[in-house]
Amino acid sequence: MLKLTHFRLCPLSRSIRLALAECDQAFDLEEERAWEWRAGFLALNPSGELPVLEIQGEAVLCGAYSIIEYLGEANDADGLQERRRLRLFPGSREDRAEVRRLVGWFQHKFFGEVSRELMAEKVQPQVSRLMSPVPVAGHTPNPAVLRAVRANMRQHLSYIDYLSDQRRWLAGEEPSFADLAAAAHLSTADYLGEVPWMEHANAKAWYSRVKSRPSFRPLLGDKIPGIAPPPHYADLDF
């Protein structure tokens, strides 16, 4: 049995949820507000970061990087090729290196320049306020931070436009974990109404294809109390 400790809008957690679904792995979910630094969670993962995958009787895997490498190796070693809907790291050694390069781009660069700041400004304060046992003042996102995030978002979308124009999928001719990682980050930003799709037709067309995969359906059903997604969020033909 697998248990994934996650947060619904955490894009790193979302990327692993997509990967597990694409690998046809059943798993339970346990939600954690990692920014609260709860002692029980720190005992599980001293870094205090999500996601964490517990494999009953075997291992505790901390962080999206270790989890995805485990899943990729496990599928290859255990002969699960026929069960997978998507190969996480397909192709030649050079192809797989390109997948990993793009995974690093989205899980580190996009996360640091867009996702982390959106979570800190628009999600964490609202969730903490709603969950607090005592009244807590509302939080107004920092306009300067949001301006920088939106400028960074446009740069990343332009890069996705370019990749989508040059290739069938982001890393090459086959879908890979690079597509799942990128789409996970965009799904979080899209929930918050922070993706200017009309300016980036190639990126929108690519995202629509990833968003239409069965593995994406649970993500599109996620809701955060007090934060409503835009009407197009769950629409496959947005």
C-alpha cells in the first residue's frame, strides 16, 4: 500500500499524483500544511517539504525527485511497461537526459519563480486563516511580488510555446514526466487564475492535451475552501 502526504495545490505533490496514476498505482492521500512545520510531519521528513511517499513495510521517500526516480526505476525493473499509460523517462539516454533537464526546469526554476510565490501569497495565508481556531486577519497579496510572478509566468509560457512548436511533447515525440511536471505547476497557477492562456496558443493546446488525460481528473476535482477556481479550470475544452 502506498500513502502520499501532499497538499492539494502543491504542484510538486500534484506531479507525483499524476505520475502514480499514469503508472497505474493505487495510493492513499494524506493532506499536510507543510508551511506550519508540524512536529509529526518533521519527524517523517526533517526537511519539512512535500511530497512524501510511504511504501508500507519498505521505505519512506521524501521529495518529488527521489519519488519519481524510484517510480521510474521500479517500472523498468518490475516489468510494468504494459500497465503504464505513460513512460516517465522514455527514449534513448539522450532523450531521458532531456526529460530530466526539463523536469529540473519546472520543479526548480518554475517553482522558485512562480509556484512558490503564488502559494505563499494567495493560498497559505487563506488556508491558515480558515483553519485557525481563533480569528485571524485577512491577507492581501503583495502587488510587487505578483507583478514579478506574472512577468516570470509569461517567460515560462513563451518557452513552453517554443517547445510545443518544435516537438510533439515538451521533451520529444513521446509524453513523459516532463509534461506531467510542467502541467502540475500550470494547474496550480490556473486554479488561482494566473495563467494568461489567450497570449500563448501553443502552450494552451499542449496543456489541453495533458489536462485531458484520465490521470488529471482527480486534480481538476480538488477544491480549496475560500478559494474558488475560474470557470474554465475543469473545462477540457477551455
